[in-house]
Amino acid sequence: MSTAQHKIGSGFGATSTADDVLHGIDLGGKLALVTGGYSGLGLETTRALVKAGARVVVPARRVSVAREALAGLDGVEVDELDLGEQDSVRGFAERFLASGRPLDIVVDSAAIMACPETRVGPGWEAQFATNHLGHYALVNRLWPAIAPGGARVVSVSSAGHHYSGIRWDDVNWHDGYDKWEAYGQAKTANALFAVHLDRLGRDTGVRAFSLHPGGILTPLQRHLPKEEMVQRGWIDEDGTPLNPQGFKTPEQGAATQVWAATSPQLAGRGGVYLEDCDIAEPAPADGTRTGVCAHATDPEQAARLWRLSAELTGVDAFA
């Protein structure tokens, strides 16, 4: 079966920064929304977009922390949003739509990773609920602002999607919770979301992408014990970051999502998974966690996940 998952030779790579990929691109007059845009890769994404001339809306669970982190950045506004709570998603979307502004860029960057078993909403597993269902509902509720301008929607997945496909018989992990497999399922869901959103939105000019930003030490690791990060070779006993797995800087880590959101090289494309500022190749058969697994790009699974997400959240802009 043919696939669009092949490199296009963008000229950028693993060491490119968000500023590098935005060189020569003027985002004046553009409005972007970046979830998690006040911490880690989201913060670097916000900074880069503002530097290129965009205005950026940053929805935040911790509003005061966000405002402090973004102090001094012109053209940024903060509003309250907890992706793990569907009422909060609805409230934010209603407030934004009331402003009457169209969105040009949506970057779904906020995430939690490998947390202890946690339940939110009606008993949903927190990683699936926050990383996927929250963003699913947010984009669907904001669709009246996304569709008119032919926006780009960027769903930040991860190489973590290699850990697990969608557990169709138990997506909310009521049996045998494993924090890394649950993270993997959520990241697979992020990729499948982009596949189906692109299929639904392309006729209106909306294109969607998912991506692996690379390995970066950010607050995303806040749920991991120090001992586990030492064992994985991420830090030494003193907490100093190591680089045996090619960790990127935050500026490098934000590059692929910024490239996805703005690059003219992706014009006419969509529904693909990216890494290192290029379209990713299919994952190799040897199990190496590079490229994208078939379970994260399968259009039938993407459509099935969309139907399940609509059922769980009660939201579907395309129904």
C-alpha cells in the first residue's frame, strides 16, 4: 500500500531550531493558539511565533503561572483551560468564539506523561483524556473559528506512540494500568486525530499534522521519579542531564511543530506524521523507535477513534 510517509528533503533537521524554520516567514496578522504554550516546548513555540509576528492565545490550567512565564512577550493573551475537564474545554471555546476571531494556527502541545493511574471526568484515564479527548473536543468546539481561514492544526504526538496502539477493548485502562503503555496509546491517539481531521477538513482548506518533537528534558517529566530517569540514562545521580540518546534543546524540540504550523513546504499536504522538521518515514521492522508505526497512521483506525471520541465527549463538529 502506498503511503505519504516519506521525507521531502526540507533542508532542516534534528538540530534546527524554531527560529531557523521561521526564517523569512512573516506571521503578521496571524492568530495562533498554543495549548501548554507557557512551559517547555509550548513556551518555545509561543516565543517563536510571536517573534515572527503572530498573536498567540495561550489556554492554561495554571493561569497565574502562565502569565508569569509569558511576561514580557507582546502579543500574547492567556485564558483558563483544563484539558482534563470537558466543562472547562467548553467554557474556553465559548469565550473564544464570542470574540469573533478566526484562528490561523492551532498547536495542541499540552500533555501529561507516564503519570500514576489517575481518573478525570467520568472516570477516564487521565493521559487519554487530557492528551487526546481534551484536544479533540477543543478543536471540534473551535471549528467555527478554524475552518474559515483554512488553518493548520498541529497535534503533538511522540515516538512514545511506539509503546501502544489504541486498546479498543479498554481505552480507559480499567484493567492492568501501565503508565508507559497508557502514554503510548494517548500519543497514538494524537497521531490518528490528525489523520482523520485532515480528511474531514481538507475541503475547507484546513490541514492537520502530527509529529514527534524529539527527546527533550522539560517539565513533561514531572511525574517520573529521579531514580527512573537515572535508570533510563536521561540524567546522572546529581540530576545533570546526559545526552546518550541525543536529547534536543527546547528550541530544537519546538522546531518541528513550528515547521508544521507554518512551512510553505507543507502546502497541499496533510494527515502525515513528522519528525526532525520533515515528514517521517514508516517505522522500520526491527523495532527501532524511529519513524511512524502503521497503527498511528491507519485511516480506518483514525475514523474509529473519531467516532469513539465523539461518543465519549458528545462533540463532533462534522456530525
